[in-house]
Amino acid sequence: MHFRYVLALFALALPTCAQDKKQIDLGRYLVEEIGQCASCHTPKTATGELDKSKWMKGAVMDIQPLGPPPAHWHKSSPDLTPSGKLWAKWGEGAMIKYLRTGLTPSGKPAGPPMPMYKYSAEHAEAVLAYLKTLK
């Protein structure tokens, strides 16, 4: 009887795990393929490739405008992993709000070159679910 109970609990957990994986996969797709977030938020190796050992850990920006940069131009990008300062400073609620509205907790858009994303609730939750998986 104990074995059946454990098996039943495991079976109940499967749909949630499958749904979580689906959400994380959607978030990975939005972050890596659509947003191309790693190109700014991941440092590069000496050969110019993304340093996968520092995935989404923030980086010095290697882009700037040809002319004078606009006000509030960022020279570095923040760490987007849960251990980064941005998570500690903003928390999950503000992260979701930012992904939904494009506005920081102070009500302003992020400075350039960060684009102003406005995700649906489903996509914002998926992006956050993926970011939560990063070390």
C-alpha cells in the first residue's frame, strides 16, 4: 500500500513538472532566441564567443553609438541570475512588472541600449521561470 501511495503522489506531480518544463522552455526561447539577451548580459571569451560559464551574469557592453551616446547609456549590463543584485533589489514582483510594462520600479524605462519589452503575462512568467533556473 505504501508503494501505491508514493506512486500516486508521483503521478500527480507529473503534469506540474511537465507544465513547468514547458514554461521554462518557452522562457528560454524568449530570452535566448527572440530577445537575444545573452548578447549583452553574458561576458565574452577572448575569442569573442559567449562565456557559457558566466551565462547571463552581466557584462561590460561592447557596443555604443557612433556619435555621442544618449543620456543614461549603460556601459554594462546587470546579472540576470537569481543570485544577482537586480533580483535582490527588485524582487520577483518588480521583475514581472518590468517585463510586462517595460518600466523599472521607479516608473522609468531602462536606459539604452536596453529595448523596452512589453510581454504578455504568460510570457513574462515564462521568462522569469527560465531566469530562475540560471546559476
